[in-house]
Amino acid sequence: MSDATENLKLQSNKSLGAKAIDRRHTVYESVVVPVVANIADATEIDLRGYAGGMVLFRTGETITTLTFYVAEKDAGAFLDGEAGTYEQLYDTDNAAVSMTVAANRAYPLPDEVFGCHFLKLIGDAAATPDICLKG
């Protein structure tokens, strides 16, 4: 083995210009998912800094449909002097983004929420799933 090859093997990733990937993660436990009439009561989920996540429904949940509402600003912190307004999320075919769910199952957040800043989940029945986010 030549000296140049040996020297290359001994160099650290840092000296080769490699960058560490900072992976963010968090868990929102017992998220409040109300029926649509109570959207103000839903837990606000901050998706800024995250690329995706999972919704985990536990034993005893009776919810069967989950619908997604999004906002550009935090409804509670009043960023820039204004509160965010939640709108129902639609896909590029103008169909409401929703999913059929059941107890004792985990589901990935749909791709359509990727660009959202803040998210609220609404159900056909009240539920308290856990949300795991990863960036």
C-alpha cells in the first residue's frame, strides 16, 4: 500500500469535509384530537424543523377518520402580531387530506404536511394519539 493511500485512510471525516447530520426528534404525547366543531381545542403541533412523523393510536381509540388542518403562524404566540388561521389541508387534486385510522396502529404523516409550519388534527371522534416527529 502506498504512503498516499495509507495517509488517506488515516484522515478523519472532518478533514475530508464531511458534515455531521443533526437529526431532530420530539414526541407530542396525548395530542388532543377533537371533533371538527372544536378545532380551537386541538393541540397545535409545530412542524418547523421536522421532515416527517408518525401518528400512534393506542388501545381504546374509537376514531376512524383523521383530517389535517394547517396554519402559517402559531395560533397562540401571535408571531408578527397576528395569529395563524387554520385551514383544511388539500392535495394537488383539490381533495381534502384525510386518512382512515384505527386503534393499536401507527401511521405516517401524509406527504402533504411536509411544507406546513403548524398542524392540528381533527377526527370524527375525539382521540389522544401520540405524535412522533423527526427532522
